[in-house]
Amino acid sequence: MQQVQRDSSERYRAAFAAAGLHKEHLIFPVFVSDRQGSISSMPGMSMTSVEKVADYVQAIAGAGISSIIVFGIPKTRDNNGSPAASNDGIVQQAVRAIKSSFGSSMNVTTDVCVCQYNLSGHCGILRKDRVDNDATLEVLAEIAKSHVEAGADIVAPSSMMDGQVRAIKNAIGRKTKILSYSAKHASSLYTPFRSAAFANARLQIDKSPYQVSYANKRQAMMEIETDINEGADMVMIKPALAYLDLVRMAKDKFRFPIAVQNVSGEYAMIKAAAMHGLIDEEEWKVCSIASIRRAGADRIISYFSLDVAKYL
Ligand code: PBG
Ligand code: ZN
């Protein structure tokens, strides 16, 4: 006889156990800004300041999560995004604060890109309306170096420039690991993130010249292969849910560590539907995270990481 009513938290625990998910697989995103407070495009998420970041991370550690990825939302932007590489930039200061409180007990990854720091919002240096790949590589290398000096354990280039792994590897050496955003698909699912990062406008930027097309699985596999050959320690596929076939394909093909980012739009969709009473939020958080693990992800970056840790 099957018992009809089972406690839902017991079901969620069982789902994660069946998927082989453990707390070590989860990474929680931390937004550091000088404006602290809630992020309206991502209900339930908030940004923190450099002063408060250690307390903020304490709550994450308290939930048993020992990996974070730090995104910076700086006060000022310029043409080339130079605040991104400043030694007293927002990410660099935050990483120093986190590392001085938590040391090796908190694994810190940093997002390496210029789009939160330049005026265009593009992930590269613009020359006459086009992204200049090689000029951007130099800037990415400088940013990564400053993150390493601040104490980052892993740097994660997210700009999708060709040669980003090699350029960063040459600049930082072998000590700090590189998680490359290898197959980052052009997608409107980044819009809630962009509205958090941009106080006004520039939400719908066309990044398709350098991000992967959703229809092209061969391009995704090629990008991953290139980054592995350039020396990446882990590769990433994002968004998550509509791309799980690619996660499995890449896992089988390369047998290499794969991270998946469950992006802001995927978070917002579940939150919005739940707020309208259309779905069971808790169930869908659990289902989606379990399915990402089942597809073959070794690390999952998700805004739900904290919420679901209680079932692990
Ligand atoms: C910056 C960056 C973005 C995301 C991660 N790093 C935004 C973008 O490419 O426009 C998206 C994350 C999310 O939506 O959760 N390069
Ligand atoms: Zn970017």
C-alpha cells in the first residue's frame, strides 16, 4: 500500500537524494553594491554592501552553503569599464572582507566581465559599435588579476570573448582556478539580473554577436571544447532549464567538470507564477534544482540555493 499523504519536505529530501544532490554542489550568488536592499526584479533576493557583506555571507554559511559567486554593482561606470579592475573596486573589497572573515571555509568565485562597469552594458570594449574582442581580453586579464590579488579562489569570465580563458590563464598563472562561462546563450532570461545591475534602462541589449544561439548545439559544444583546451578548470552552460540536454551531452562528450547557472529569469518565472497562486513554488524550486543535477551538473549556481539547502 502506498501512503497517500507524505510530508512534502520528506518528498523533497527524497528527490534530492535520488538526483545525487548535496550541499557541496550548490553555489549562491551574492550581489555587492553601495545601494543595499531588495532587488525588485528578483523577489526575495537582495544586494549587500561591502560593510555588511561578511554578515550576509554568515547567513549563507549558516545554511550550510560553502560556495558563493560575487557580482559587483558599482556606483560609477565609464566607457571601458575600468572600475572593474580597480584594486579597491567593489568586488575586490568584498572578496577581501569575506576572505578575512571566512578564510578557506568559504569558496569564493568572482564574475569577470565589464558589462556592469561600462556605459554600454555590453560584455566588451566597444569600438565603433562593435565589441573589440582582443582589446577586451586585456581588460579581462586585468580584472581577473585584481580578483586573484584580493583572494578569489575561482575567477569566472562571463563575457564570451574568444580566448578569454587563455588570456586570463596567462595573466594569473595556475594557482587560481578558472570557471569559464563557455556556453552562455543569448537570452531574455538575464533581464531581471540586468534590471538589478542597471538602475535605469538598457535591459534588452542584443548580445547575440558573442553569446551562443539557443538553436545551435554544435556551437555550444565547440565553445566548451575550446575553453577546455585553453585550460579552463570547469566550464559553464547557462541558462539551465531549457539547456539540460546540452548539459548531458557535454558531460558525456567531455567528461569534464560542468557548472550550470540557473539564471535570474528562471528564478523570476517561478516567483512570479507562485505569487499569482499558479504553481507550488517549493515544489518547482526542488524539481528544477534536482533536474539540473540529474542532467549532469557538478556545480549549480542558483538563487534558490539557500532555500533548498534545508532539504539536504
Ligand atoms: C555578466 C553576467 C550576466 C549574468 C551573469 N553574468 C548578465 C548578462 O550577460 O547580461 C546573468 C545572470 C543571471 O541572469 O542570473 N556578464
Ligand atoms: Zn558581461
